[in-house]
Amino acid sequence: MTETPISRTIRRLFAGGGAIGLTILALPAPAQEVAPKPVPRVEITGSNIRRSEAETASSVITVNRADIERSGKATVAELLQTLAVDNQGSVPTTFGNGFAAGASGISLRGLGAASTLVLLNGRRMAPYGLADDGQKQFTDLNVIPTDAVERVEVLKDGASAIYGSDAIAGVVNIILRRDFQGNTVRFSRGASDDWDGKRTNVAFTKGVGSLDTDRYNVLFSIEYKKFDEIWYRDRADREWIGRNDLRRWGYSADQALGGTGAILPGTGTAGNAINGNVRNPADPTNYYNRGNLAGPGFTRTFPGAACSNFTNHPQGDPGGGCLIDASMQYNQIEPKQENLSFFLRGTLQLDPSLQLYSEFNWYTSQTDTATTPSSVSASVGFPGGPVNNAVVQLGANHPDNPYFGTAARIRYLAADVGPRKSNIDSNFLRWLGGAKGTHYGWDWDSALLFSHNHVNNTQNGFLQRDVAFALLDPTPANIATAAANSPAYAALPLGTVWRIAENAPLNSPALYAALSPAIGNAANTKVAQVDFKGTREFAGIPYLAGNLGLALGTEFRHEMTELRPTTGTERGNIIGLGYSAYSGARNVFALYGEGLAPLPFNVEASAALRYDHFTDVGSSWTPKFGLKWTPVRQFALRGTFARGFRAPSPAENGVGGLAAFSTAADPVRCALGVTNACNPASVALITSPNPNLSPERSKSYTLGVIWDPLPRTSISVDYWKIKRKNEINQEQVDAAIAAGSVARDPGSVSGIPGDPGQITAVLTRYVNSAQSKVRGLDVDARYNHRLPDAWGNATFDVKYTHIFEWLRTEQDGTSREFAGTHGNCDVTNCTGTPADRVNMRFGWDRNNLRVSANVNYRGVLENRFFRGDPSGCAVTFANGADAPNGCELASFTTVDLVVRWKPQQRWEVFGSVQNLFDKIAPLDPLTYGAQAYNALDYEGARGRFYTLGARYSF
């Protein structure tokens, strides 16, 4: 079989790259000048059958090492998360305080990281030990050593029939080098405009032996990365970035009561003040600040508690609170991370028909995160139910109680304890040993695989509930409870109190050791697998225009996942820290087959069928069909249909549960006139596993064209649709609130009759939602122009993804449209679902110089949880108007400039400027995972960033 011009063009497109328009296209020679040549047979992600043409019925994006370098991104994960097909829901490393801190994952089509299958050299890896949002397991992309990567292939349609059940949204296949000779040393160093967030990257790769001449090859690659932290307080000049206090932009100081210390008069509600807000026992609807020398009913005053002694933050709270900006002072834009990755591959060609191979990956990382000090009143949950910490109070005889003689509720930010910190150690390993060869007309491949991820998380600065309650209000009951559970507290003098704010220096180290001991948890995931597959061609089949390709395979694997609860959360004893634990194991057996048939009239038909049996949820058959028609040499039509199947994870149907935090408004109190309840505020969220969950099932369709209208030009347009039913989600938070599945604090009430009190927890479980339907359009256009007078080549390419619909239908028949809005928070971590994402690249290369300008665009977002939300805009200004103006979050565009130069054959020097024009991320008051900006607009928070490096090969 020989190449046509279109197949040659597409093969070069795929082989040369294609993500974010980073490909410098090889100039195709006119057909009349160079005769077509046979092409080596290659295996493309999405098929087990090797073929001579790189394009298949499925759309595949290929990113090679050069593409990663031209992007200027430091890691494979950072590059993949800028792809237009990554329609939110991915997990960036900058989520330092999320459930899956320290890791990075990708979410194709906005369907969540759990629905995107990540492979290494076509086989699985153990997922990261900490599930995103305590539910969604995913593969950590950080484990990949960048210098060992040959290419990354992204299959954009469902592939459950080929690779397994968890490929509903697509597949990311990371392919490492296999036959490399020589030595390469690479070093780079980067820093921001503010000279912080420094990034260091050192890599060494060595390859020995040629498979063709020596019959062996050994590849060794080791890479070290260190990313320094960036603090919000070091971005105080970047407008709203990192701020809780958004009054300058028209918001109220009590926006979500997010760490400002504001007081809401007449509502029975107050934020946590750095010097303490205390409720008047004679008037439960009002709190007063301890620094107030004229507090109503005060029996003691505290001049040392004056707000000015703690902060120079602008004041002016109408309720008299002591305002600070806790996130600005204590939180990070990016955590500190240090990691080391190692890859070793050995290949031995015993004879022309038999090859042995083995791979070993090892990765270790340490991530250090920090966030605001703990409050004393944050309610939590555990599998036994909600724990109401809103009742915390200063005892009648506590020396810092302004209502001395009467117990009084306290809202206090424990700055004397210090920020909450997490030290996350992750260790990943993967071993693969196998053989492949050609016998009896079959090409076969078989291997044993073992992969393991262990994560250990040590945390400091969190408060033990029973000890905090006893130290603030040493009643006999509180003392007895704390002494029974904490030996460190029992060793303190009887009746010891925790002095707060200005009197905190009076506390002993032993008191803090009892109040805030080191706590932690550990997680383990394991995958063990054995597989076998064989492929061959059959000639002489009637009615076929060529040989029939056939692939058959089988695999057996064992999966195990375990997350132990953080110390104390199993009984709801850590204030402000949710419970997350799960445990489960299962065996999976699979059989699959695939056929590829060249039909008359330049039609190629493909079909695949897979059978999976899970010991915990039963069996499934998943087919896939594809057609490609090339009526003329410059034009091709392609389309696919596939079914998908995702079994529940142990976090969803195993043993354990989840108690986390979300944001939600309170329509009941809002309707009564409690105005602050109309804006989203933090609530505890308790979600229980459901052993009766059914697997998710999906159907996906694609239809596309590939067209070469002019020389050195290619355009592809693909329409796609994925319909997923039995979707596994937490029940919608607002739906649970509307159904009354909440716990309230009847003591936090306003003076309004019928006020039921503030929501402390929302009770949900994992359920099979009715379905989600996502459909959109991908456009990929490329042009390469040869400049006159040996001025090199100019290139332009654009990738555009538009989502027409992201519709979720609940079991009761109600539907919610998320495309172009700030939802779906269950999937996207409240980063939203932009309807438009665009990647463009303008490039120029001449001789040994290459320059790239990369443009990344995210479309506007309605600041609503879903389109047409009857509750209206998700956030309002202080005057009640929709916020931001028009209830619309602005789009965000960044430009990155990358230059690479080879002054000598062995040397290459490179540099980049990320966010060249220093664009500031738009203000986003709703998102979490970041403060006042969308977490995936990270570059707009960090600011302009410079990198300089060199590579030496010998």
C-alpha cells in the first residue's frame, strides 16, 4: 500500500504535533516531483492494528517533544491542560488545598478526570492515591519524565472497546522513547516578574545500543524539578487576585464571610475575626468585636484587642467587625513542589522474530501547601452525621470573654496557632516486563505489569474540636470529653484555658501541642495486570480492496484502592476538615477484538468489540464502529460510533464516605429577608457511598472532514456528541437544600420570625443521575508558507472547540444546561464550562532559529450555576445588582513567546515568556481552588514568567 498526498499530509501533521497549534509542518513535495513511497506500518492510539496511514476514522491529536518545548510549558500536564479539548474539570497542580493536592490530571470534553483514560506506552498506571473531590480517581500526569517522552497521542472520542471501561471521554497515551542513542543534558531556570515562583528543571537522558545493529537498547532518563511557592500577599498589586475583601469592586465585606471577620447585624451571623467576634448572650441576633470598648452588655473591655493592634487592613465594616484579608495574607497561588522522576527501559532483540523488553518508572514528589489559620466554628461532617461547631463559646469564666460571667459564642480566626499546612509525599512506581514477536503470521505482544502509588499527607495547624471546646469553655463535660480522647490535653493543668488574640503569648507550647497536633492520612492504589494481544492480516478476502486487519486480545488485572481517614476526622473532631476515606478491590477480566477492512471506492471500515467483567459490578459489552471515505486525494470524510462503560470507583460504591465543603445559597432564609443568605456561603457537605450504584454507560458519535484545499494547508472539522446515562454524581447541593436534606444551627438566627438558622451541613449521597449530553465542534486549521529568499518558513495553525450543549438531566426529569456557565461544579470544581476555547500558534523558523507565539483563549462565562437558573446570578454586588456586571465573567487570553536557537550542532539555547502582556485573570468571586479568579486562569494570577535554559547533546 502506498501513501496518497492527503495521507502523507495527515501523517506528517500527526507525527509533527498538533496541540495548541505548535506544529512546524514539514513541507510536502509536489506529487509530480517525488514519487510516493511505502510508509512504515505504525500503531495509532485508538486501534491495535498497525497500518500504513496514520489517520484513522477517529480524530487524534499528537504532541511530540518539540511541541512541548515550543509551548514553553514546564511539564506535559501544563501543556495538555491548555488544549481546547480539555473543557474544564482537569486537576492542576496549583490546587494546593484540594483533595488531590500534589497531582495533575486531564479532563477531556469536560466530563471529568475519571472519564479520561491515561496510558503509558499503551498500558495502564496506578491512579493517584487521593481522588479529586474525594470521588474521582485519575492518573497523575506529573509522574512522566518530560525528556523521556517521544510523543503524546490524544484520542478525542470514546475508546472503551479498545482500552477498557474508563475511556468514555477519550484517551491520553504517553509514549516514551524506545530506541535512543546518545547523551542529553538539559537545564532550565525560570522566575516571575516578581522574582518568585522560581522553577528549576534538570534532566539527563542516556541511550546505549541500537536494535538494528547491536540487537539491544538501554534507555535511562532522570529528571529533577523544583517549583517554588507563590503567595497571594506577593501579588497585592494585581487588583483582586487573592482577595477575600472585594469592596473596592463593589462587593460587600461579608462576601461568603470568607475570612474577612465581618459582622452582619441582626442576622446572628459573623465572620471569624483575628481578635474575636463574640455574640451578645442577651441578644442572640448580634455579634460584637472584642476590640469594641463600648460593646453592649460588655462586662469587660480589652484595649489590647483593638483591631489596629492586629492589622493595617482598611476597616469600615458597618457591623463593627475587625476586617482582614485572610487568604491574601496566608494562601498560595502555587504550592512548593519538588520531584524526581526516573525511567529505565531495556530492549533485547533475540532474533528478528522475538523481542524482550522491560520498563521501570519511579517518581517521588513532595508538595508543601499552606492556607488560612483555622477558625473555631467551621462545622464538619463524618459518616455518622454533621457536627455543629457553630455552638463553640467562651466559657463564663474565660478571662478573654467580654461577657465575663456568661458564656458567649465566639467567632475567632486562630492566627496564634498559625496557618494550616500540608506536606504531601507521593511515591509512584511501575514495572513492566514483556515479549513481542512474529510467529505463524501473527504479530503478538504480551506483558506483566505492576504499578503502585503511595501518598502520605501530614498536616499541621488544624484544631481538635474536643480540645478546643474544652480550652475555650472548660465545663466538666467538655474537660471529660477532651481528656478521654487526648492524652496531651489530659496532661495539662485542670481547667487550662486557651488565651486568644492579644493574650495568646500567655499560652504554653504544651497547650498548642494538645490543641493542634500533627495529623495525617495515607493512600494506596495498586494495579497488577497480565495481557496478550495478537494482530495479523488476511489477504484474498472477497469484496475487499486490500488485506483485512484483525486484532484479538485479552487481559486480566487486579485493582486496589485504599484511603485512610485523616486522624480525627473519622469522628468529626477536626474543625474545618472534612472526612474522606474509601477502600475497595476488584478483579477485571477482558476480551476484545478489532477488524479493519479496506472497501472499494476508497472506503475504510473498522469495528471493535470488548467484553469486560468486573467482580463488583458485573459485565459489559462495548462496541465501536468507524468509517473513513477518501473520494478524492485532497478530501476525506470520517465518522465513528462507540459505546462506553465506567464502573463505580471504590470512593463511590466502596466502604467509606466523604465530608467536604461546598458553597451554596440558602433560599429559605433568603426568602425570609436574611439578605446575606442569598449569596453562596461555605457549607459542609456529607456524601455517603452507594453500594447499589449502576455503572455509567455512554454513546458517542463523531462526524468529520479533512480537507487540503491548498498546498501546505490542512483543515479538519469534527462534530462530536457524547451521551452518558446512569451518571455517577453527588446529588446536587441546591436540590438537596430545596428538599430539606440539611442540618441547621437554630442558634444562628436573625430577628426575623420563622428564621430556621444557618445551614451547617448538606446531606447527599452518590446517585445515578439520569443522563448528561455533551456535544460540540472541533476545528483544526494549519498553514505553512515558505518565505522568499531563504527566509525560512512561516506557520499558522488554530484549534477551536465549541460546546453547543452540556445538558444534565436529573432523575426527577429536571434539566440543567451548563455550557457557557459557571457550572457544573460537581465536575469542574466550579471552574465553569466555557463554550469556546481556542489555541493559536504563529511560528517562524529559519536555519537554526525557531520562534513561536502561542495564544490561548477561554470564552466568557455566565456567572450562573446553570443557564436560566431561576435563582438568578450566582453572586451579587453589595447593592444587590448582578455581579460581575451583566452576570458575565470576562474571557481570558494569554500570549506566550518561545525562542529556540542552535548555535552549534550539540548546543541548543531556549527561552520563553509566559503571559507576555502580563494579563490579569478576570475577577471571579464564585470559584474555589483559587481566590477571586478562576483556578485555570492561573497564569493571570502569577503574572509574566521568564524561562531560560540550554540543552547539550553528546
